[in-house]
Amino acid sequence: MTGGAAVATALPDALVLQPVLPTWLLVVAGILLLGFTGWRLVAERRSRRLAAAWGRRLAMAVLLLVIAVRPSVTGGSAEASVAQLNVFFVVDTTSSIAAEDWGDGRPRLEGVRADIAAVTEQLAGARFSLISFDSTAVLRTPLTDDAAAVVTAAEVMNQEITYYSSGSSITEADDLLVERLAAARETDPDRANVVYYLGDGEQTADEAPGSFADAAPDVDGGGVLGYGTAEGGRMKVFDGYGDDYSADEYIQDRSQPGEPDAVSVIDEEALRTIATQLGVPYTHRSADQPVAPAVADARDGAVASDATRAESLTDLYWIAALPLFLLALIDVALVARALGEVRPPRRGRPGTPGGLPPAPTTPRRARP
């Protein structure tokens, strides 16, 4: 949030500041309060009693400012259960996902399918959605608690038809993801949105890739999973059928002399950029490593929506409120006692100057 609204600020060690007033107003008030009480403390340093009084008031001003910034810590209930997660898979289905460098020369898409199945098993009870993209982004499965439906959709998901391939962007799914995340957040703000991007980072469109930054505000966790190797792999042609009658040949690189078989190489720098944009970690995947560490945060309940996280904060302002109350009580008592010591002058009989009693008179003796 920006403008005049108060903003919650996260600090290390799970300390969160939730100012009750806009930050700029608190800064101005702090300068005025601390400046005035500090000046009076210095001005009255010759009087032990007055210096002590202004010292108390300076401490009260500090405590009041601490209360105003409203320090809090995240409580244990901030950890959302798996059942409170919306999990979005964003899968690259361009021709490069068929590159044969997964495990023992298998297509990368096999690794993607296996990881989707493993993630749904790890996060059993969550709701899942599957988005794929090549030249266009497609919502294959809307959010559902039927994990088997998502796994089945992934199993029948194939690379794009080679003959229709004309280059694609690794951020093609950005707009669709933003739309689906916003809809999920609006439907149930308490559910955390977890995004797993699965791809190889190879940009084949002529223009530079876009950004997933617009999706980041609605992303609470997840990860970018990278597939492929630095050596790369060849990609088989896909005609849309993938049956016994399909051509068993590889995509050729017609930009090179002799038109050799094209080789797709993972671009981890591009994948790390996407991870940064989404605010999630990047993990390079390989067939001999389980996907479990990449989903540990979501599985173990360390991912929560902003609404759930805010509700679980434990306020600490009362720690400053107690000494503030005691100091204020002491200050009021001392001021009351001082006022009690100031006694008004005694009032005399009416008609005497200054209210003083009349002077005694000596009776005169009569002359003989």
C-alpha cells in the first residue's frame, strides 16, 4: 500500500511494525515530542527535581512512540495448513520441453509430469490448478480439490505441435496467471496462493521476455523448477498425435549449415529472473533428486496468505504501555502534591489593608 495508509513493515526475526498512523506523521510527531522534552531536560539540568520530571516525560514520549508503531511478532498460528493452499502449476509446453536430457535421455516433459504428481501427493488436501503455455497460455484445469484430475491433465499434456511452432515467450502465461491469482484471492482471501513454474527458460520469441512482477503481489509461496542441462538435448517432432503413425524424427535447426538436429539448452539465468519476479526460490531439477525439498515450505505450513498472517500477529505494544502508565501515574501524583503545597494567603477581616489584622491600640490616660 502507498499514500496515507499505514503500512505493516516486516523486520528480521519475525518482528512486524504496524503503525497506527502514516509513517511520515509519526516521524514528525516523534521529532517534536523528543525534541521538546529533550530541550526541557537540558534547560532544567540545574534543578534536580525539574530535571527528573522532564527525564520522566522524555521516557514517556519514547514509550508512546513505541506504542504508536505497534510492534508485533508472528504467532504459530500463522502457519497455514495444506488445506488452505491454492496451488498453481505453470508449465512450459513449447518444443524445448521435449528435449531428451532428463535422466537417462528421456524428455524433460516426463520429469515435469512426475514432479506435478509428486507435488500433488506432498500437498494432499490443497486445491490445484494447471496452466500451460507455448505460443498462447491455456487454463487446463481450474482450481479444484480433485488432485487426480490435475495429474491426469498433466499426463495427457504434450508439447506444442511442431509445425505450428513460431516462437514463444517464457512469460507468455503472465496475464492468465495474474487473472487466476486475483480471482482466487477475491474468492477466499484467507487461502494462500502457491505458484510452481516448471520450464527450461529457453526464449524462442524474437522479443525479450516480459515479467511476472504483476503476479507477485498475489503469490505467497512456491518455486521455479528448472529442467534441462547445459549440454542440452535433441527434440522429437510432434504432429499432434504421438502414435505409431507419427514421424520418428527430430526437429532440425534450419539456421545452421547442413540443418543439423536442434539442441535445446536450459537457461538458468532466465529461470532465476522469473523466480525473483515471483518472489520464490529457484531449484534445478534432476531425475535423481526428489522434488520434496522444493515444496517443503508449503508442505510444512510455512506459507500463509497476507490475511491469515495478519490475523496471527501477536501485539507487543503492551510491553511499552505498562511502564508508560506507571510513569504517567507518578508524574500526576507528583504534580498533585506540588499543587497541594502551594497554599493561598490567609484572608483577614474586611476593611484592613492587605487582609492583615489591625494593629493593637494603647488606651490613653486622661490628664489630671
